[in-house]
Amino acid sequence: MEVWHSRNALRRYLKVDIEDALFSLSATLKLTRELKSSDPRDAVYGILGTAMNPEVIKVDYSKTLREVLVETAHCLIFDPDDVTHPLTILYQADHPGKPKQPEIPSWVPRWHEPEQCHGMYSSNGNHNAGGALNYDLKKLQGTSYRDKLRVRGYILDIISTKSDFSCPTSEEEKGFFGVLLALPSLMYPPGSPYITGESALEVYAQTSTLGGNFHFAHYGSMLGSFLGEAAQQGLNDNRIEGMLLQYWGIFEHWAQNVDEFDELVRDEALDWAAEFMSSVHTAFRNRHAFRTNKGYLGVGPSSFLLGDQVCVLFGSRVPFVLREMEDNMFSFIGSCYVHGIMHGETLEDGCKMSRDFILR
């Protein structure tokens, strides 16, 4: 693939003048991930001419796909755009299902495959779970782990419960109702505060949108009542679905029939509901909610299992789900949202129990 072809493909894909819109290598890889090429190595090589820093990778078709992807991952991590949070790029390696090329290391982004989850960090750029990098990443890596990644962080907790629901479909309404039904089964007992001291409704609003800054202050009484009743009755009772639909119907009726002098309130409520529904569906695309032993509520890639570990890695804005293997190394499962830790709330205590992880 020649540079001229890739520049024109990117220009048409992004609908911008490529001369005025050059991106970093990591940004270009993310923007072009949906594009196809006859040679999967061209997912990297084919876009080098459009990036601001193409010289970091040398085109060499004698290398295998595995070698190209590993080399690219090393470049993005050890010569990053964001020097304080270089491990954030790992969210691009999320694997909600079984990887198509299991021989590729689990922590390496597969740029030749379409993104199967909406980027966890893309949902809210304010996340800072792992804080700034506080050690020499290159020195820790050394030369012994070419196909592996050695990083430092701490184990937050163990996943103990997994919801049944994910959103593989593009039907937003179906996905929205499914999440509303799934999350209450993981919530702490009614009347008990969350680890952070927040109400169930606030935790629900933030977790269901991956920290998307949705608050139910004005429109949440309906959903608050639903959460309380759902938690008390249990999700095996068919009345839950009918109750949810009833609550949603009340909201829609109210929004459509408010006094004409409150037209702005009505429009705001409907816009809020539509945006919230869309955000919930995007957040749960190929993801499931979970609860940990300590009571943290989170959302992670569909492939996680009970017993997997939620870990915070220094130098990453988002936490990750890791699976410990028999050789004491870890398989990378994917990034996750965990309510109550996304802004570094557990860093001070976590630093006291930090350890190294070798990802393979």
C-alpha cells in the first residue's frame, strides 16, 4: 500500500483535508481501525505516511503479523504520546471474545481487527485511576520480555459476580432496558451506602455510562424507585420487567404532557433521556457489569470470568481485568470501569501493596 493511497483513503474516511489533519501514530491507528486491507500488516504499515511520527516504525514485510503488532505496541508504550500515562493505550487491546489470533500476546492491540468495544478511555477523558507513571518503565521491562510486558501496579479486588446482560445488538432501546434490568442484581442491599458513601442511584447513573457524568437529580425519582423495588424482589420475578416498562411509561407520559409553559423542561428531559439511552448502549457493547468481593461495581469486557482480578497499573488512566496463569504471569483481558476508583481514590493505599505484573 503506497503512502498516496493511504493518505487518500484516510482523507475520504475522515472527510477532512489530510494536509490539515495529521495525527500521531496512536491516534491514526485508532481512527483507521475499521478500514480493511488485503495484508493485515498494512493496518500499521499502510497508515505510516499519514502520521506525524512515521519514523518510529520501519516497514519490513519480512516480519510476521505478530512481530509487526508487538513492535508497534512497544513503540506506543515506550515512546508514547502521553508520557505520564503510557499504559492507557492498552485499552485498545480489549478482547470481549476469543481472540482470532491466540498466538498474538494478550496485551498487544490487534489493529487489523475492528474495535469490538467503545474505547473505555474515550468515554471519559477525565479518568485517572492509575495516576502518572511513577517508575522507569523501560528499565523495568529490560531486554528479557520482548513478547511480554512487565508493568507495576496493584490488585484492587477479585470479581465475584457477573451480570447476564451485554449489548451485542445495535438496538439501543433493547440494550437500554437490558442494562436497567441487569445492574440492580449487582447493587448492594437497599439502604446500604456504596463504598464511596454515594446513593444507589448516583452509582447506577455513573456506572451504566462508564462515568459519563449523567446525574439523576431532576429526572431520577422514577429510576430510583425501580432500583429499590428491583433489588428487593429479585430479578427472577417476571414482575420486574413489567415494573420497569411501567416506570418508563410514566416518564414518557410526563415528558410529553407537561404544562405548555414548561416546554423547555420537557425538551430537556427528552433530550436527556435519549442521550442517556445512547450512552448506556454504547457502554455495554460487548461488556458485562460485575461486582467484586469488596463490593465495587464495575463494567468490563464480556470475556472476563469470576475470579479474574481487577488491577490498577501505574501510568494508566483506566484499570484492567487480568487473569493469573499457572506460570504466575497474567493474561490481559481488557480495560474496565470501576466506580469509586476512576480518579485515583485508591492510589495512596495501592502504592503500599504495589507489585510487578508480567503480561503474556
